[in-house]
Amino acid sequence: MPFTIPNLLTWLRLALIPVFVTFYYLPFHWNHIIAALVFALAALTDWLDGFLARTLNQSSPFGEFLDPVADKLIVMTALVVLAVNLPYLTFAAIVIIAREIAISALREWMAEIGKRANVAVSFVSKVKTFVQMIAVVLLLAASGNEAVSWWYNVHLILGYGLLYCAVGLTLWSMVVYLRAAWPSLRMDVHKPE
């Protein structure tokens, strides 16, 4: 495993998962704000590690493997934590998590048959990730701050709106990937006789 700056940032993103969860559940007044800031830092490392890998020419197979794993783990963790406290997010969390698992399995299968490029990350998926990250930050900051009504309402409404927008983009990007993979999925499998 090469110790490059992009790979170290990806490891940092993984290390921030228990940090943001711990802050989210600590019993003090600004805990959710700090959890949201830690998640925002992790989201920033997602963009930064990709940018640095391209700029510094430090892409590696290990980084290409670990980066999406770290992204999915931190987002799924945040969605589960939020769904426990904000039940209206349960449907959105299920859709987003199910899509991530399905597309990961599709990419793995396409790689096995040598057609991984057919399901490379799409523009719609990048927009979905951006919208989803902002929504999660807003929702993390809002949850648990009901006492400050204007703060809670603005962040909660924006967070819900953006997260359900991300659900729409999630479904759209899944359709894009499935359409790209459909010819391979329809291939006849011939068993030797």
C-alpha cells in the first residue's frame, strides 16, 4: 500500500467515522454541530484526495479501491445515525444504502467480466454525492437542536429537501448504471456440455 497524500486522506476519512459518531452521541449542547463539522471535514477529504491524486499523479489501485469504500462507509453510518433520530429519513436511508450496495455489486461483477469501464462513475453520481453530503451535514447539525427553533427548522427543511433530492439523483444514477450494464447483464451464459 503506497503511503501517498491521497491515500492518507482516505485513511483519515475512515478514522473520522468513529469520531463523528462519538461526538454525535456525547451529552453536551453543541455535540451535533461538532459531529456535523467532523462529517464536513471528511466530505472535504473525499474531494481533496481525488483532486490530489490527479494533480500529483498519485493514483494507485489501492486508493481506487479504498476511496469508494471510505465514502460509502461514512455516508451509510451517518444515514443510519440520522434515521434513528429523524424517522422521516428512514425511507431515504434505505434507498441510498440499497443503491450503494447494488451498484457496488454491479461494478464488481462488471470488473470480473472485464467491463468495469462501462459503469465508471457518472456525472449524475458526482452531483448526487455532493447534494447528499450537504444534506447530511445540515441534518447532523439540526438534529438535537430543537430548542433553537429557527436554526432547527431552516437546517432541517433544507436537509430533508436536499436528501430527498439526493434520493431522486440516486435512483437516476442507478438507472444510468443499469442501462450501461444491461447488454452485459442480458448475455446468455453457455454451459459447456
